[in-house]
Amino acid sequence: MKVINEKYASLSEVKKILEDKEKKYSKEGKELLYEQRRALEHSQRHAKLKIKDVRELEKKLGELDMNLTEEQIIKMCDLLPETVDDVRAIFAKERFRYNEGEIKKILDIIAQYR
């Protein structure tokens, strides 16, 4: 049985992976599966940043002393929230709350990439 390493991926990373797979398949005379085509279309429409920028943003958000999870960081990279309420929506299911000052730090970093 093959073990698959699971990790969260931004829409930009998904887009790159599926575009590479589509190129490879087209050379072999194959097509992407329906679900893969739909995921590629979605990522092409909604990915807002280049992979390089996503990785930089992930690193900067990860360096904040706020214990952000990988899932939260990726979600913020995909959505690029603009307001305090947008960030709070990402943290809605968390039991603890970040104060407005901490959220503004996040927004300041994200604003550099918008």
C-alpha cells in the first residue's frame, strides 16, 4: 500500500499541479478525470497569487507569534481577507479569539500581496 503525505495546498499550488498533470496527460493522449478538470477550472478562476507569493505569505504569517495552523494560513492565502470581520470568519470555529490588534497584524501582511 502506498502511503500518501497529506498537506494543505493553496489554490495556486493546486492550479500548478493540475496544469502540469494536464500537460503530461495530453502528451500521452489522456485527459484529466472529471473531478480534476473541475478542480483545475476552479483554481484557474479563483487563485489570486503566484506560488512564489503564496509561499512568502505563508512564511510571514507562520512567523507571527499567534500559533496559526497550516489550514488557517492557507485559507488566508486563498481568500486574502480585507477586513477584521473577514479574518474573524476564518477563525469562527476556533474556541479562542484573537484581538483586533493581532488581526490587524495579519491584515497588514496580507495587504502587501493584494
